[in-house]
Amino acid sequence: DAFNAAVAGADALNAFIVKTPDHAIAAADAADKARADGADLGALAGVPLGIKDLFCTEGYQTTAASGMLGGFVPTYESTVTAKLFGAGAGMLGKLNLDQFAMGSSNETSAFGNVISPWRRNDSGNAPLAPGGSSGGSSAAVAARIAPGATGTDTGGSIRQPAAFTGISGIKPTYGRCSRWGTVAFASSLDQAGAMAHDVRDCAIMLEAMSGFDAKDSTSVELSVPNWEAALSADLKGKKVGIPKEYRVDGMPADIEALWQQGIAWMKDAGAEIVEVSLPHTKYALPTYYIIAPAEASSNLARYDGVRYGLRDLPDGANLQDMYAATRAAGFGAEVKRRIMIGTYVLSAGFYDAYYTKAQKVRALIARDFAQAWEKCDVLLTPTAPSAAFALGEKSADPLAMYLNDVFTVPSSLAGLPAMSVPGGLDPQGLPLGLQIIGKPFDEQGVLNASLAIE
Ligand code: GLN
């Protein structure tokens, strides 16, 4: 009954692409049995999680919210979901997302947009974006349909939707979570992470998801600390950096007030506040929107109508025709835009001017952060430059959409752990998120500073 009630809520929000009650019930039964037998219970025994439909799940359709993967049922389990299920979790279903995780509003999904469970005070029932690309994850957790959900974050796709829906979400250091079996967007940036109600739940989930995996060449061979056990909101002796370049022109007063409130909470928790400079911040967005599409265009080359999902084979078509027809039919407009940008910046005549230049700037952005760590332990910034926007408000203007990622992409380019936690409500009653960015592999520092905000 509880499941059916949740299903009705989930349908209203369009949060799920596929529901998998059998999986969640089997995990709950296994947990009951283990408890009755006095056997060891996993950290997530019986917990029904939502799984972003970018993670391959053995025997369950995996779509990346794209027509291109229509009918694709993986014969293997992603490392992240295998680890979660190994810790006892079950799967409620596969959650909606922006197509191939490209977007900031969940509006690029081939399965329709997700609706945020939140509404503005002043505008009747105008539906709001849940953020993206992990918009099904944020909506399902915010609406209390799932206690936790997986997300992936390439340039903010865990943190921005968490901020828009008043939940918590952490992207770990690049290399913490294996990318094996997760549909690739931009491989040098993609990281899985946890989305949940609070910092503690995120810590528990992330611990279960993390760890070395020989099947991912960028997986890092480091043991996973017990983050939950070491949670502490006492920041005495810690330095919190405030990057002055994040005070962008035209920052809304609500966001500035949120940031000041966050600074006050950090001081209350015993931290010292220091101003730091990340001088290349203004280049992060253009750098990201060169590198991410470049890698995406390469990763998406595998969808040729032969190996996965959709095949469009017109009468009398040859192989070239089949490639063209399949890719024309399968990819959505935003994915095609990324492929065009990506192949352009990688083309022989423009490679040095765009792609090589972007890689150099990426190194400078990473160096800015490395220098900041000489002065502070974590950084505090807003997660996004606005509260949730209305569905349709930015979908006709890709640049306006990309600008929403201004505070999340720099740490992605540098591979750093970063978390969004709820920081309060704006005058319209909508949630705003504060972001904590940490040193490489200092997820503990990120979680603890986030706990001080919560
Ligand atoms: N909004 C960003 C983009 O569209 C980030 C997406 C993500 O992190 N997957 O690329």
C-alpha cells in the first residue's frame, strides 16, 4: 500500500521512467530474513532507493532518458548499483533525467519533464523545474517517495537539483566512485554521488557506493573512510574560504543573503572565515562547455544502431544510411547540439584554438583551487545563482540554461568533492542551496562543514 501511494505521487511528478517494485520488495524481504536469522545486516539493508536511469541495471531497462537506448536491457550491473545492492538496498525504479545527463532542468528527457514538488507562493501552481540532470532523483527524494537516490554529476547535476528541491547531494572526488556501467557523458568529469534528505544519509549512501574498481581506469585505489562515524559539526580550528570571484555581477539579493547566512553559520560552528581568490573562475563555464561536449561527442559515437538500443533501418538502406537514420531519430535536440559543438571544437582546424586552449584553462582552474587550499580547508559558495525556475522558462535559450551551472562547474573541472545542502527559503518560499567544496579526497571535510549548515 505504501508503495502504491508513493507510485501515485511519483506519477504526478513523472519522476520514474520505470518502476521496479519487485526489486525493492525482494531487498526488504531479504533484510527481514537476515534480521530474523540474526545475520549481519548491510548498511542499507532493505532501504528502497531510486536509481538514476543512467546506471546500467542488469535485467532492467536502462535508457539515459533517450530514445537512442529504447529497448536496451543491460546484461550487467554498474559497479555503483552493485555496491548499493550488495549493502542491502533495493531499487524502487529507474529515475527520469535529462537525456544523457545533458541539461539543468530535466526538460531534455525523451520521457517528458519532471515536475518539482515545490511551488512558488505567488504564482498559483506554475510548475517548477526540479533541476537537472538528476531531476527525477531530486523530485523523488524531495517528495518523500524515496529516502535516497543515486545521481551523477558532470558539471553540477547532483548539486543544482538538490538545491532546487531542498535536499542534500554530494559529488565525491573524481575517482571515488567507479564509472563502470554508468552511461558515459564526459568521462573526465562524470562522477556518481548520493542524494538524500540530510548529510548523514548522504554519508551512509556515498560510503556504500565508493571504492576502487579495477574495471574503471580512473578509479582511485584508496580505502573508503567511515564518513558517517566521523561526522561532526564542530568546525573549531577549520578555515572556510569565501572565493571573491563567485560574487558575480547581478547576483540576486536573495542569493547574497543566503551566502551571508552561510558565513554566519560557519562562524557559529567555530570556523574562521578567510577571503580567497580563484582568478580563473570566469573562464570555467566556457571551458566546461567546450570539454564536456567534446568528450560527449566522442562517447556518443558508439550509438550506431548496431550495438545498443535503437536501430532505424529504412528500406534499401546501406550502413551509412542506417547510422544517419538511427542517430537522427534517437538523439534529442540538446544531445545533437552537444555533438555539433563537440565535433566542431575537436575538428582539425579548430582543435588548438578551442579544445587545447580549454584543457590549458582547466589546468589553471585546478591550480587556483590548489592555491586556495594553502589558506583554507573548505570553500563556501551558493550552489546556484537562483532558486528553481519555471518549466519552459529557459528551455528555448541554451545559454541561459548553461549559465545556471556557473557555481558548480569549476569544482567539477578540478575533480573536487562538493556538496549542496539546504540553506533556507527565498521570499517565494523556494529552497536555496549552499555549496561546500573540499580538497581532493576530503569528503569528510565537505560533509562536516555541510552538517554545520544543516
Ligand atoms: N547542466 C550541465 C550540463 O548540461 C551539467 C550536467 C551534469 O552534471 N550531468 O552539462
